[in-house]
Amino acid sequence: MQMIEPVHQQIEQIFHEASRQIFASLARTLRDLDLAEDAMQEAFASAAAQWPGEGVPENPVAWLITTGRFKAIDTIRRREKLQQISTEIAERMQQVAGANASHAATDIKDDRLRLIFTCCHPAIDLKVQVPLTLREVCGLTTDEIARAFLTTPATMAQRIVRGKAKIRDAAIPFVIPDLSELPERLDSVLSVIYLIFNEGYSASSGDSITRADLSSEAIRLCRLVLPLMEDAEVMGLLALMLLHESRRETRQTPDGDIVLLEDQDRSRWDRDLIAEGQRLIERSLASRRFGFYTIQAAISAVHADAVTANDTDWDQIVSLYDVLFRIEPTSVIQLNRAVAVAMRDGAESGLTIIQTILDRGDLLGYSLAHSARGELLRRVGRTADAIEAFETAMALTEQASEKRFLQEKLRKLRAF
């Protein structure tokens, strides 16, 4: 038992760190997302059965990919009697067998990027592309994706199923497209990377407010996209992520509690990431073809430039949000602008904007809208209304750190 338990822990760690990489490699070879998912699960089951007795292979990821490919062949054979097998399935088996014959250390670092481009193929409905990629490339749950899109899990599940069927039925290739095809997919690819980072930087559920594996993966993927297409918005997105990532270590206490931007230890911000992000912003702005991501990065850069929270140039931030709202007039951006207005002009000014958003029925299920409203209500002395707002926010969030943060807010208000 003492020998078996550490091996099982290793398998769990590999699953946590590399399962989506393994899935992406299998999907590229098998060209069927459901088959790739089943094959990956069976490969991990085989590892759990074999490795405790035989030992962990020198290259466990390659072992799992190879085993997954053989499991896929077995699955295909089970689906069709061998003597009645169709030409298409026979060719598929031959291709998979040929892939297994190649050396085990084949470079698979770009397979996840290939899978992103596959999920963002123009033949797939735009409403489906990003959720499908978040599910298949990043392994986010349907519930997590539904929360990111402010919709129901049932609706999101239907979209994902449609996307997988489209890839299979249209035989969409698992390749990085030619340069001429990149522009029509770029917006979706950047949206995916942005949402991956957001889930890593501010997790929608779980004990920790951050998931470093996702934020690091988003930055890595964006670095892979930039040489393919040196677009201003690729630079802007990478800059935005680097500037946010520079603050990640200061966003929570060692116990996992939230630390607000104004209370963070700015001496611990990663100045190298900030400098790289600022250089990318300069390049993007110089192109004069910048947009949504670059403006957001510029807002983050203003925060990075402030030596203390009191030094923040809120007038510049509000002006940048004005530009951002003209580019992307969404309620979430309007909410963020309202917070900046409150910092510049006073809590009542921001509160008026947030109340307008909620009165028209927008963001009613978004915990951060109610949390922001609660904080501004607290600042203007409307304690009972602030308590109600914080209670609403707490009921809407599944993030443990955010729940503790809101509980502390409520405790102080009730004791006031």
C-alpha cells in the first residue's frame, strides 16, 4: 500500500497537469473529440492498473498518448465488426497505428494550439467556438463555461455537443491554418485565450481565487500565436495578461483570502512582466490598429505606473473606459467604468451607474455587480442596503475566497 499510494498520487498529478495536452494530441491523431476523450480516460485507467506494479514510465505523458491511441483502435474495432469495417474506419486505424510507430518523444507542445484553431474554424457557429474550446482544450466544466457566458449549463451543453458534431461531420482538420486563413479565426482564438486567462486569474469556483495552471497556459498560447500573426490585438492581449499576472502573487493572503488592488504590496509586483507588457502596448498603439485588448492593457498599465493606490490616475482610467465602451458596449465594461467613476468622482456617482445597469435587468446574476454596489452603498452610509447587496452577491458566487471576503464585509457591517 505504501508503494501504490505514491504512484496513484503521481497519476493524479499528471492528470491535473497534462490531461488536456494528452487530449489535444489524441484529438489531432483521431480527429474525433469524443473518441479522444474516451481514449484518454482509458489510458489513465490503464496507468492506474499497471504502474503500481510495473513502475512509472520514463516519459509518462508519451506512454499515456501511445496507450490512448491503442485504446482508440480497440474502440473502433468494437464499433464495427472487423470483416465489415468501412474504408474510412480502416484508413483511420492505419493512420493511428502509424502514429504509434513513431518515436514516443514526438514534440506535442503545439497540439493544444492546433486544437484551438480547430474549434475556432469558421464552419462552426460563432456562439459555439469559444465554449467548445474552453471545454475541449482547457477542460473547464460546462457549469464554469456557462457562468463565464452568463447562461445556463443546459444551454451551454447543447452548444458544445453541436460543436463536436460539426468537427466530426465536416471533417475539420486539426492543423494551424495558413497565414491567409488566420485573420478570420483570430478573434475567436483571442477570445478563448482571454477566457482561459480570466478563469485562471479569477477562478469562478473552488478554494483559491487563482488557478496558475490556466493563466500560465493562456500566456504560453498567446506567445505561440504572436509569431504566427504580429497583430496589434495579439500584442494587446499578451500585454494585458502579463500586467495582470504581475500582480497574481499579491492578490491573496497565504490563507487564500482576497487582497484588494488598493491593499496589495506593490513592491512584490513582478516588474519584468510589467516592463514586457508596457513594451507590447507601445508596439500595439504604434500600429494604430489596436482595439479591445490593447485598451484594457493600457488601463492595467495605469495601475502598474502608480507607486501607491492614492497615486492612481483615475481620470485617465475613466477616459480609457470611455474608449473601451465605444468599442465594446457591454454591461460588464459599464460596471467596471462605474467603479472607476466612483474612485474619481465619489461613491454616489458610481452607484448611480450601477443602479441603472441593474434596473434595466442586466447583470442581475453577476455577483461582482452586487458586490460593487454593496461596497459603494457602504461608503455612502446606506448600511442596510449594503448588507442586502452583499448577501445577494454571496448567494451568487461559488468562489470560496469571495464568499469569505463577503462574509467578513457582512460581519463588520452588522457589528457597526
